[in-house]
Amino acid sequence: MPSLVEAAIQDLNYGARLLIKSPGFALAVIATLALGIGATTAVFSVVYGVALRPLPYQGQEQLVTIGHDASSSSVGVANFLDWRAQNTVFDEVGITKLVQNFNITGDGEPERVLGGRSTPGIFRVLRLSPILGRTFTEEDGPTEDKVVLSYGLWTRRYASDPSILGKTIQLNGNPYTVLGVMPPEFQYRNREFALWTPLMFNPNEARTTFDYACIARLKPGVTLAQAQAEMSVIQSRIGAANPVIQKLGMHVSPMLDNLVGSVRTPLYFLLGSVFCLLLIGCVNLANLLVARSMTRSQELVLRTALGARKARLILQSLMELVPLVAIGGISGLVLAWWLLSLLVPLLPSTMPRLEDIRMDWQILIFAAAVLFATSMITGIWPALQVMRWNINQALRESGRTTSFGAGAARLRSALVVGQIAAVVVLMVVSALLIRSFVTLQNVNPGFRSDNILSAHFALSEEYLTNPRFGQYLKRILDRVSPLPGVVSVGLVNRLPLAGETQTGTLEFEGIAPERSGGISAAPPSVDWRTATPDYFRTLGIPLMEGRFFEESDSADRPRVGIIDEQLARRLWPNLSAVGKRFRFPGADVWTEIVGVVGHVRHDGLGVDRRPQVYWNYHQRAQPRMALAVRTNQDPAQLTASVVAAIHAVDPTQPVFNVRTMDEVVDRSLSPQWLNTALLTIFASVALVLATVGVYGVLSYSVGVRAREIGIRMALGSQRAGVIWMVLRRGIFLAGLGTSIGIVGALLLKRILGTLLYRIQATDTVSFLSAAFLLLLVALAASYLPARRAASVDPASLLRME
């Protein structure tokens, strides 16, 4: 009698032969294992890296972000100074300029980078020491001529030169002394920040100018709720003394929540979808293995009659599965790596913490364990059932297909119903997202993106004064306009849908801060831009009233501005806005409105937060500008010519983010596209698995009932009647699963509502289309077993009896 090891080796060999003998079955099992492990691991690795992985800072649970509401961390300098002076709950508080561009010149090609003008408290809050040198402190005095480099900039531009400390580099045309180099994990405020300089600010800056981000570290033992309570009291006290910000709230939130809060819901929904796919895979795997084991029931009966013990049958069942499980597991690992390498480049560039995404071995082990356990349990279940049978009775029925009983059949049917229900949920969600995405694509952004090339550049400080600012930009316009293929050209400091905003509050002449009932007449904030005269024509933004800017609106002339139709309707619903005036709160200089243009969706096609105000470029300088060039040909072909024209005016001027406006629009839609595409893929794969499940159940049912079907046909049953009998079973299973799935999808309507644009989470078209497609596919999967049942030869079958 062979030993246990020898028996295991024999069973492994036998399992390998079965794998070769039944390639279709083997491929289905391996594909189910690989898909479940690969998809689950890849998607969870993304979710964990972005939303769950701890921040690389000491005591990250004590790090908080301070802002005026839950969705924004932008604050003002004067408010920050009061918070820092009056609080008793924070060890340290710091602020950083929201967006700051630096042009690096000398030591190579000119380069534009993002950087942080920060208070020294930022480094003390995050508690990460430099790998070289030190950070700036209050003892360095009120000066901006010092810089701390990021690890990425140090290695890329300065070749990891350890002697960089104390050297001078040129930033925006000014000399800065390098104090230190931060480690790779220091990436505040985001991974694009390449350097940090001291923040010099005016303590008397307007409290309504929110250009800074504020973070703090809680004192030991202080809870988030305690910090929130104290800061709310402080803000109320500040508001009482400063009516202009009296209505501003206060929100203290964990730094990680603030960093990834905007992407958490879609990521978690995606994770739930892939776990749903994992569940469907487990059910499908169970059905495949149980069906295969049932077809070998007589072999198990015979082995038992010949004296095989229970342990031996179980070992055989397990060992036969090892080749399948091993190949499926390895395939899942490869698929997870491939999917992750494919998925990460497709993620929106604005998604936080992309650099923290990597293969997560814990979830790989979890997904593999779930599927392997499913395989093993369902694989040994038939052997356990055989041990309970009456062997003599089973042997007498050896000429027939042995059934595992009505309970087993009901279990398999229940599994298929559950599988179909999960598929319906995925299909409904996919249909909703597709309809939402199509609706979003058809939104009018307020401008024309076709045949436009855009390019960005950050101006050196030498240009940031009037009239020098306008003169420099006019030279660029004069260089680009004559280029072959150029129809028109304009400049604006921030392009629509480019992912950046510049907002603030304005005072409008003749408009009281509040109307009766406490309803604000003027919006709490507006989106403002600096633009050239032809910017509106270039982007196809229509003129609704008045005129566009003109070159005669020079720096020494009275200030002029343009507002959009949304703001005009809100402030002067029955009057002309032309001739009205606005200014910064408390300022002496008024700006006259000379035109009203169409409203533009600057934040996103699905977002319409603020009306817009435009200043003339000769009269308001901005540190960053974007060039928009309308062409009569493929705009990408003009890239080299446009960049050369800008360098002809100033060869030290870095040009970056050169892309067509169609690309800008597509990038703004990338988060919605990614969610829609992945859910659609998951739903399609799940539909295939459900089809296999329905087919497997009905095929087994036909095999078990072959004798019954033969007798029915011998007694006169028609072929059509037999086909309908099998189809009816498939339709019943699909209908029951679809009904349960629709109820499940309805339960998700609250979460789905946050992901959809102008589509209700109970959209009838989406629900009906998903249900119809599932029923149609289930009907097709039922037809093959039905046709096989109708082709039974009753005479041959009865002779076998």
C-alpha cells in the first residue's frame, strides 16, 4: 500500500492528466482564479496606496488641516496669525502659498517648477529632517533668499551633488542660497513641489484673500473634537471683530482625509465593485468544481466500495486541484502586476499620492486565500457526500448518473441566483456611469476647444509690474500671431478646465452686502482672470453685451473689466451691467465693467461653482500665463514654432504643459472616464462568468435528468416542449437573480448619487437595459443545454437502462 506521500504524488500526476484531458474546464478554472486574484489585488493596491496607506510623517494621526470648510484648506494670512497666537491645542501651525511658480535658470536649460513659499512651522509640523543641511527658521530673519530643495530636484537637476549646500541658484532671476535637501518622502503640499523658500507676507493682507494652505500638529492628548471646538470659538471671535468674514466657518480635519477626501468615494466604490467581482468568481469556481466532481460520482463510489478510506478520498480530491490552483495563482500574480502597471498611468495626474501605489501583498494573499479556500472546500465536498451514501444502492445504480440529491441542486441554483444578482448590480452601476459620462461629455463648457494649442509659462519677477507686464506679453502676441496657420491668439492667466482656480470676493457698486432675509446679493466668491483682448475670440467665448478689451485700455487708463452673464443676471437681473463698477473690498480703485461674456465652466464640466470676472492684461499683472492659439490646421504641429516664438522674446523663459485644448478637456474628464471604463470591464467579465454559471447549472441538470427526458420523449413529448422545459428553468433563475440585483442596486442610490451627473440613481433606462441584457444572455446560455436535452434518443437511453 503506497505511503501518504506516494499517494499524494500519484494524485498530483492524475490531476495534471485530467487538466490536459479537459482543457476547457481547466481554462475556465484558471481564468476565474487569475481574474479574481489579479483584479482584486490591482484595484485594492490603488485604493490602499491613495486612501489608506499611512502618511510618511511621524505621528501622522496628530496631523490636521485647518480650513474654513470641509472641502477647502485655503486660508488667509491674517486669520492664520490669529489662530497661531490664540490656540492652545496645537504644538505647531504653519502655512504655505497655494501655488507658486519658480523659474530656474543657469546650470542648464531654463526650467519651471512648483515650489512652496512656507513658514518654518511647516517643517516642524511634519517632523521630517533634511538628508543634507537644514531648513530655514525664524532666526534666519525676514529674507527670501534661502531655499530648501526636494530630493527629486536635487537628484535630477543637480546630480545628487553633496556640495550643493551653500551654493547659489537662480530662481525667478534672483539668487537663492541652498540650505538643505529634504528626503524623498517629504512631498508637501504635493509631489510636484520641488523646493521651499521662506514665506514673506504682509500681516495686513485682506482677510478675504485665501491664498494659503494651513496645517498643524495636535498636542499630545488633544483630540480632533477638542481642536475643532476651540478653533470654532476662536474663529467666531475673529469674525465678530471682522464683519467681512463673520459668516466663515472653521473646519479641522485629519490631514490624510483632506488630502484624499475628494477621491475616496469613487475609489471605495471601485473597490466594492472588484470585491463583488471576486464574489462572483468564487461562486463560479464553486459551480465549476462541484459540477466536475458530480460527473465523477460513480468513480468515488467505486473507490469507496473497494475500501478507500475517507481521508484517502479527500486527499485525492485536494491533490487533483493543486495543478489548477497553482497555475491559477501564478497567473493571478502576473495579471495583478500587469493590471497595476497598466492602471497607474491611466489615473488622473491630479490624483493625490500616486507615488504611494504599489503591489499590496496582503490583499494578494487575501484574494488568493479566498479563492483557494473556495476551491478546496468545493473540491472535497463531493468526497464527503459519497461517504454518507448507501454504497450498495449506489452500485446498483451504476449505469445511471448519480445525483447528489435535491439539496445539492438547490445549492447550485442558489449560487447562480446570487451570482446573477451581483452581476445585475455591476451592470446597473455601469449603465448609470456610461449614461452619466455621455451626458457630461455633451455639456457645453462655454468655449470651443477644437484646433487650439495651449502653452503655459511662469513669469519672472522682473515682468510683474505694470506696464512692463503688458509690454512683455504684447511682444509674445506679436511673435506668435504671424506664424503660418495661426488664426488668432490670446493670453489668460488660467485656462478653463486646467485644474486651477483663482478666487476671491469683490465689492460691487450699489449692491448691498445683504438683502432682506439675510440672502446675499453678491456671491461669496468669484473666479477672476487676467486676459488679453483676443482671448475671448480665440476660445469662442461669446460677447453678450458691451465690448471686449482693447489695446487702448493701457496701464495708465481707468481700469476696465468684463464679467460673465451669470454674474450679470444675479446682480442686475433687469438692468445692463455695462457701466457698473467693482473693486476689492476696501480698495480705493474701482474697475468699470465694459462687457458681459458667456459663462465658462472653469472647474469642470460637471461643476459650476462660481461666476467669472476678467481684468485687462495691461492693468493687472499675474505671475503665470497661458497662451491659447487657434489654428486652421492640426494645432500640435505648431508646438515647436510657438515655443520658439516665446523664447525669441526671452530665451530664459521656461514653457511647460504644451497641449491642445481638446487634451485639456479630456484630462478634466479622466476621473469619470476611468471609473466608467473599469466598471464596464468588471460588469462585462462578471456577465461572462454568470453566463458560464447558468450554462453549467442547466447542463448538469440536463445530464441528471437525461433518463427522465428520454422517458418523456418516448411517451410523446415534443422537442419544443423539452426545449421550453429547460429554458423555463434558466429564465426562472435569471429572473429571480435579476430581481434581487435590482433591489441591491436601488439600495446603493445614495452613494451612486455622488458619482452621477444629471442622471438619477434610479434611472429607468439603465435598470431596464441591464436587466434586459442579463436575461437575453441567460436565455442564450440556456439554449445550448436545452437543445442538447431535445436531441436525446429515447430508444438508446432506454436500452442502456
